[in-house]
Amino acid sequence: MPTLRHWMLSGLLAAAAHGPSLAAAPAYGVTDLGNIFPTGVNDSAWVSGYDGRALLWRPGLGITDLGVFGTPPVGAVSNRANAINNAGQVVGFTWSTIESGYRAFLWQDGVGLTDLGDLPRGSTYSRAEAISSQGAAAGQAGGQFSNHPTYGNQSFNHAVHFAAADVLTDLEAHPEGTMNSIARGMNDVGGVVGVRDGSFGTRAIVWDGSGATDLGALWGVVPAGAQSFARDINNHGQVALQLPRAAGGSTAALWQAGIGFTEIGRLAGMNDATANAVNDAGLVVGTSGQRGFAWTASGGLVNLNDRLDLVSAAGWQIFSVSAVSESGLIVGRGWHPSVGHTGVLLTPVPEPATALLLAGGIAALLARRRPGRVVAAAA
């Protein structure tokens, strides 16, 4: 009759047989970032974010307040750092009581904040939401229609590209049927994504050298007022999306020109999902319900709570995920009984502690099965 040790050994060996799949979907360790809502991460594990202030978290240094323009009264600010590149450049926006509107900024270590400017025609409003590896930015800026055939002299907020400070390109110009838009993500080869608002609702948009592509219209789901959102784009032109479902709720998806939509879906039991970021390796991360997820074409949709290292990440729950670096670092929000709700950095564990325990357990059981075994010494 099989013994308990036999069953344990069989189970351990069966788990070991799945080693390649574990390597394809790594375990993650968790770092507590403190009171920050992360928005971006680079390969050096520098994390952009906010808590009402524009913040930067760095290993060994913790959280730095990136500041504001001028010297406003204490507490009279509303700032965000929205993205970071591998050069350590951060973009976002600041506002204080000494400013008339949001001001888009670029921050660099040793330089501080640079005002990226705004559009002409009477506006003093801009915000930066994304940054390329070369330091260009994308976001939103205000302007004023003048004798427009549809809008007359109304003001607007449009998606813009910041090539440098005070060098802005209006990505919308004067599109028919829309007033406002905002860029949320960009790549290094001229692609920008975001949303456009109008009488049709809110739709995901891709802007490139050939103009704007309305992904919400291409998706074609019928509920009245159904909304779609484009969050990020990688250098292959893959766009991370949130799209409506005909049956209600939303689904995470990926879109690429010439290929179309790949529906990522939702985690089991959840009614909604959004893909928030995608890196050049095709790793998509986002949030479904109150759970962070990761997706690849080969590995499918994974609840990140099922991929936390059982030893180094014990007790953690990952509620949302906002960004991923090119090397696969992931940031979001999580919870641990000892610290509560906090910003988190998820780092792939090259050799998971659970795998080491597994190997040790197999070795111990094998040793017990071979009592008194003698290995001959070399002559």
C-alpha cells in the first residue's frame, strides 16, 4: 500500500515536472513602496507616482517630492508624476494656488522641473501623461477655437505631443464631432494613444503620422454610451485597451494595425478589466475587478496573486496594476496585514524560493527512501 511519503514524493515530482511553465510565468517578490499611487516604472526600479504631490520612489532613497513651480502656501498643491523612462526623466503636471491652471512638467535629476508649456490661443493649461525613451512627452493642453464652423469661439482641451518645452503639436486639430481628447501613452516611433470625448461618448484613439484611428468605433460594440479607453502603446504598435462588452461590463484587450483586436478578457468572477500597460516583449498588465493581472500571448491571463512567491511575498494581495517596465518590473497597489494599503513593486524572482523548497523536499525524501546508501570514493 502506498505510504504518505510515497504520495508526497509523487506530488513533488509532478510539481517539478511543471518547471518550464513556472519559468515562463515567473513568481514575483513584493516591495512595499509606501504611501504612493504608482503610475510608471523603469528598469532601474525607479517609480513615478503621486499622493496629492508628484512623487518619485528610488531603491535605497525612498520617496522624493518633485515639487512645484514657485513657492505656494503649504498644502495648496495638486500634483502628479505620470510616467518615467529609463533615463530617469519623469513627466506629469503641477498645480498650486499661484498658478492659473495645470502645468505640464519634465523632471530630471539635478535639474528639477521644466515647464513644458501649452498651446496658443488663450490657454494656460497643460498636463503630461506619457514619455518616450528620448524624452518627448504626450498629454493634453488647452486652446481656443476661433470662428470654427461647429464650435465657434469655444475653448477645448486636446491631446498633444511635446517634442520639447514650448514645442507642442495639437494631435486633434479640428476633428469633426469632438471637443476634448487626451493622450495617455506613447512609443518611440511616433505612436500616441488616448481617448476622445464627444457626442458619441468616450472612445479609444490611436494617433500616428497618418492621422487618428478610432478604435472604439472599430470595436463596434452596440450599448448606447459604451466607453473605450486606450492606455499604452509599445514600439511594435500594440495598444493596451479597455473595451465594452455587449453583455455589460468591460474587457481588457490588445490591438495592432493589420492584426486587429485580441481580447484578453477578465479574471474569473470579475465583471470588468482594463489593460493599463504593455512592454515591447508583449507583456500586458492591468486590473480586473480588485485584482492585478498579467497576460502574454503564450501564457494567457494570470491573476498576479497566484504568482506571488510563497516565501518572500507571503501575506500580500495585489489589488491593481498600473505599469510595467521593459525588463518586466510591475507596479500597482496592494495590501499586507502589517502595513495596510500601499504602493507595491513586483519583481520577477529568478529562482523562486518555492522552487528551492521544492528541490530540497525532493532531495530529503529521496534520501529517506535510500537508507544506508554508500557512494564509493574515487580511487
